[in-house]
Amino acid sequence: IAFCYQKLDNYPKAIEFYHKAEIINPGRLWLIYQIAWCYKRTGNYPKAIEYYKHASKLEPENLQVQAQIGQAYMEMEDFDNALKYFFKVEYQQPENHKIQRPIGWCSFILGKFDTAKKYFEKVIESDGNKNDFLNLGHIEWCIGNKPLAIKHYKQGYSISSFDMKWFAKAMHDDSKYLIKHGIKPFDIPLMIDYMQISEQA
């Protein structure tokens, strides 16, 4: 019943029935994963972490669980703890580009620009997407290298097929971090305008 509710995206009802199943079979790993996943989908990240950590004790070598814990901490904006779990995964899988992205992102938010730049450059060398170039642009802008920031923004904007809606939204969503690291609030819409003008030119 719980799994059916989960497939219907009714996560609160799924959790309710999973907990009933948990009473009967409390140590079943599959059940623990489903509960953790449903809590994550409802935005209850502390409970998701609780269950993922329980799973980690039963299956300590499962790096996917470590990554899920890191992801939940990142959603809670606890970037220090998120990094600890992401680095655990990277230590075991140094070429895992999927884990390099959140390491780069958390490092950027924490102001660890050298680390953030290193990881996003690694990702871009292999399979960089529009968001990777955008994030690398953020890093260069925050360390005072505006021309290189513009270059990376242009690369991301180009990859997006000049999707101004995407670029403007991404800049707006990330503005709190840019401002935190010293970018003046009025410079952000100017950067968006510059991208639009540069496309027309």
C-alpha cells in the first residue's frame, strides 16, 4: 500500500503505511530506503537524514547513501556537513563528476573559491553543462575577475541556446550568494542586461 501511494506521489500517505510496515519488519533495508526517500520528497530533510544514516550503518560501503545524506544537508543549507559526505564519496570515486558538482557548489557558497574553481573546472573538462559554466562565472566574478566571469557566462548562455529566461532566473536565484560574496545588488541585473545585449550584437 505504501509503495502504491509513493508511486502516486502521495508521500505523506506512503510514509504512514511504511511506518506501519516498519513496526513489523524494523530492520529491512529496502524499507528504510523508501522511508528516507519519501521524507526527502516531502522536504523533511532531518528525517530523511535520520533514515539514510540508519541505512548507512547497515550498508556502510554504499556511496549512494553517503551522497543522499550530503544532498539532504545541502537542501538544508548546511553546506559544511554536506561537504563532509560529498568528500567521502569523492575519496572512493575520484572521477565521479556527479559528486564534483555539489562539492564545487558547496565550496562556492562557503567562500572556498579555489576549491570551487578546481572542481567546476574538472567537471567542465569532462561534460560541462550550462549551469557549470554559470557557476564558474560566479566564482570568477566573486574573486574579482569580471572579464573571465563574462566569458564563462557567455559560454553557459550559448549552451542554453541563448535562453534568457533561464539565465535571468539562475542569476536571480543565485543572487543571495553573489551578494554575500561582495557583488553589489545593482550589478546583477546589469550583468543580465549585458548578456542580452551581447547576444543581439
